[in-house]
Amino acid sequence: MIQEYQTKEAELQAKIQDVQKVVDGLNADVKDLQGKIDAVSKELEDCQATLEKISKYVVKPGDWLSKLAEYDEVYGHGNYRRWKEIYKANTDLIKNPDLILPGWELKIPRP
């Protein structure tokens, strides 16, 4: 009878060791995943901070980049030289900085 219990105990100890190996592996996976989650969270925060620094402006008839750079809602009076910032932020849309079309929604980078 004691022999049976000792055999059963040995079997259970072996199973416990097997389960512990699985648990250790899972803990390592969790640690790795947490590192990845932290990295993605940081990247998301950086993207959100960048988005907060960018506003939009819809081009009106008669606008050109240096003119709209001086609008109060953009950069304000005397800031016509900042048109290049607007151009660089919108090269996906603006192919020629001398030609912007009414209705275009331009990104306005903020410092």
C-alpha cells in the first residue's frame, strides 16, 4: 500500500515539474509580451503627441502658402516665411508649392 502511494507521489512530482516548466515558459512569454506592449504604448503616446501638434486648414479661393501662413489661425501676422513648414507637411498633396487648390485640407504643423 505504501509502495503505491510512493509511486503515485513520484508520478505527481514529475507532473508538477512538467507543469512548472510550462509555467516558467509562459512567464517568460508574458514578460516578452509586456515589453512589446510597453514599446507600442510609447509609440502610441508619441503619435498622439504629434497629432496634437498638427492642426488643419481648408484652402479657400485666393489662398497661397505664404498668405495662409500669416492667418491668425495658422501662424499669425508676419509669419509668411513659415509657408515651407506647411509645404513640407503636405508634400503628399502639394506637388507644386505655387499651386494649392480650394478645398484641400492642409496639415498645419505646430511647434
